[in-house]
Amino acid sequence: MDQEKIGKFIASCRKKQKLTQEQLAEKLNITYKAVSKWETGKGLPDASIMMDLCNILEITVNELLSGEKLASEQYIDKADENLVKLQKQKEYGITSAKWTHIITILILLIWNFINVFKYGVQEAIGQPEFIVMDIIIFIYFVIYLSLLKNK
């Protein structure tokens, strides 16, 4: 999805409704900076407020995600296209999160092994940071497993 195109579309629709960024933000219970961020293409509205935003701007979610008003013959094609793009973004996010967790787990495991070699097994295991790192590794591993299930 083209964030800049969506941002310009949001700004255009907001102006058609004769709303300032502050007024739109107030209606959505967010800051005007969030609205500014969308309109400059530096972010997208959170899914939790998308319906409210679309109702205020008198557009559909499909039009919002397309960044343009849609004729009825374009509507189904754009809906399919937007769904595919959203799915790809979700998959990319999950893949990125998986790799982040794997790298974090490996770094912490390596750090623990370095401490074992440096101090010996008994002394390393007795260190509070060793126990904390093991807990963190366990938590990251559980999160990683949940990401695998949610694919």
C-alpha cells in the first residue's frame, strides 16, 4: 500500500468535510500528530479506528486502503488487491518477528555460554543475570513458538 497516496487521500477527504487535523483527531480520541503522520505518509491509521475514520470521512475502508474514491466496477478488484497486500504485510511482520526472536535467543545463549566458560559452571549458574537471561530466553522461545502457530 502506498502510504503517501493514502495520506493525501485522508487529507483531501478531511478537507472536504471541513475538518482540521485537530478536529478529526478529537473525534477519534487521538492526537493531531497522529493525523499529521498519516497525511504525510509516515504511518497508517490503526485498524481499531479505521471504521470510525471512514465514517467521519464518508469513505469505505477499501477506498481508504486504496487511497482513492472507487467506482463500483473497481471496487471488487481493489478489495481483492488490498486483501492480498494486507496479507503480505502480515506475513512480513510475522517473519520479521520470528527472526528477531531467533537472533535474541541466540545472542542470550551465546552470552550465557561465554559466562560459563569465563566463570565456570557453578559460579555462572549462581549469578542473578544468568538466571534472568534464562528466563528471558524461555519467554522469547515461547513467543517464537506462538508465532509459528499463528502463521
